[in-house]
Amino acid sequence: MMIDIQQLDFAKGDGLIPAIVQDADTGKVLMLGYMNREALEKTLKDEKVTFFSRSKQRLWQKGERSGNYLRLVDIRSDCDHDTLLVMAHPRGPVCHTGTDTCWAEANRHVNFLAHLERTIHSRKGADPHVSYTAQLFARGINKVAQKVGEEAVEMIIEAKDDNEKLFLNEAADLMYHYLVLLAAKGYQLEDVVRVLEERHK
């Protein structure tokens, strides 16, 4: 965890620091809580997000009653060292009202392509028996490239008809295999976007 407790300014907030919790995968802001030094230390030790409850005047581990824990991924402090950004994986709804966030927002991927790309990259070197993506990587670059060509032809064929569902499914297949090919070559979608941006100037 990239956090130095000694640098944090607990005095400014009478021993408490605001802690903004963000889903490490979706980027969605989930809730705001407060941590004192003890809560932060317990969070780092247990890898479950713990706050100091101002109403109960005690440490409070999120999910201690509901089981909807926040599994810690990372913690960062802001430039003034008086606010924390907590990256976590939520287990179930975060708000006590039962919603995904304390602002009653659905916690889903804003940029699903970025999420899919991260998942694809994480499959490189994985067991081919448990992941289709890992199977593609294991078959080598020629097979991956061949699969992209096959999917492109299938999408072209569907483009000639008016079946929206079939066309979009083939387009999705092509996009997925295209991302696998980029990953197999060691590139990311942002590398392609950069080329497009240069052409757009």
C-alpha cells in the first residue's frame, strides 16, 4: 500500500481524516467515511476497510453486521495529506439502505472496454484449461490473428442482412478477439487510440 501514516495530518480534523471509498474495478465512488490512526492501521492489517464511527464513538469495520465487507486494494493520501482515497472491492451493496453506493447509484463499469481489456491481459499465462482467453494466448499469435480474420468475415456476412442481434453479436466477437490480438502483441487499446489522435490533428 502506497501510504505513509507518519505523513498524514490527523490533527486538522481532530484526529479524523475523511476517507473516500472507490471501487477498484469500476471507479465508482461508493461512500465516505472517517478514519483515525487506529482505524487506518486496522484497515492495513486486516485488509478490510475499517472506519471510526462518529455516532458510536468506536472503530467500525464496514460489513461487520451485514457481511458486505470492503476488501482493501490500495490507499492513497491527497496532496495535503488530510484526505484518503481508499480503493476497494465491495462484497455486496455498500449503503445501509441496500443500494450499491451511498448515492443510490448502480455500481457498474463506466468504461467496460477498459475492464475487459484488463481482464484479457490478466489471462496471459493463465491455465488454458480454465479460460478460453488463456487458450487463445497458448495457441500462439498466428492462431489469434487467424481468429480475428474469421470473426471479421463473419461480421461482414451479417452486415449484409438486417438481423440486428446477429450483427451486434458478431461485432462483439470481433472486438473481443481484436483486444486479445493486441494483448498478444504486447499492446493496449490506448496505443491504437494514440495513433488515431495523431491522425486527427
